[in-house]
Amino acid sequence: MRKFHVKKNDTVVVLSGTEKGKRGRVIRVLRKKQRVIVEGVKMIKRHMRKSQLRPQGEIVEMEGSIHISNVMRADEYDARQARRPKPASAA
């Protein structure tokens, strides 16, 4: 198995995609698919069938997965941003 740059409970920043710039905690790392599930990012809705647990059935909102290459640990991201020169304001 490969070793990844993030692990469970790390705080990460999303680098690309529709959720770019969002921060969250890694809930789970899907090693075979090279994806991570980040808390509060890429929310999807699942329609749940009627069951004893959910007698009416319901729509459940849960986190989707993001490819591991699209996230970076927050401390590394902040250090990188601190090194970047400030953009000159156009006057």
C-alpha cells in the first residue's frame, strides 16, 4: 500500500474543484481509491429506503469523497501562503 501525505483527523485545505479553499478534518482515507472524506466538504444527498431505523424513509446529507491530490495539510498550506509575496495593489 502507498503512504499518503494526509491521515485521519488531519486538518486539510481543498486545493481545487468546486470546494476550493474550504477547510475540514479528514474523517476517512480510502486507500484503494486514493480518496479522502473531509468533514463538511462535498456534501451529497442520499435517498434512504424505508426501514425499521427509518420508517418513513428520508433524504440524508453526507460527505462525498475528494481525490487525495486535491487536498493539502492546513499547516503546510498556511506556511506556503506566508512565504508568498503580497500582490502589489493596482492603483
